[in-house]
Amino acid sequence: MEPGETPEEALVREIREELSADIQVGKLLYTVEWDYPQFHLTMHCFMCTLVQDALHLNEHEAARWLSMADLHSVNWLPADEMLLPLIGKEMNQSYKSIDNQ
């Protein structure tokens, strides 16, 4: 985060810079505090929605969309891996909400 930025503002900026995409920031899912050998990570994790479907990889070589069934097919870093059950729970709630409409 840059000075004066909220976590939400930093996320919007980073996604614009790295993916040339606009997002709508939703619910705070979890704040990860993780100690790697070289640094301490504080990562605010939000559920987000793309405003438009287009993405452009400015900083990354590859990206892919994952279904719920494929979430565990990635070799996640330890700080990321702990979020998978939370993401799964949120996605299941979203699907149930859509089915009830």
C-alpha cells in the first residue's frame, strides 16, 4: 500500500497496474499475517468482481481461471493456501444465493 491508501484502494490500483482491469471490491475475506524467511507479509484478502471481462497480463506470464474443483490443483504458497477453505465457503454461499433467486 502506498501512503494514505486504504487496502481497498491499493487493491484496485494494483489490479489496474498488473491486469489492466477494473474491479469492484467486496467483502474482506481475511487478513493474512505470515512470516517468510526474508520478510513479514500482511495481506488483506477481499472477494472482488471484475467490472469487465477483459484482462491483460502486464506483470505476469500466465494466468487462468479456476473452478471450485480445481482450486487445489495449484501449488499455492503457504500464505495463500490457508485461504482456500474461506474462498470455497464464500463461493458456495454465492452459488446458493443465485440458485434461490
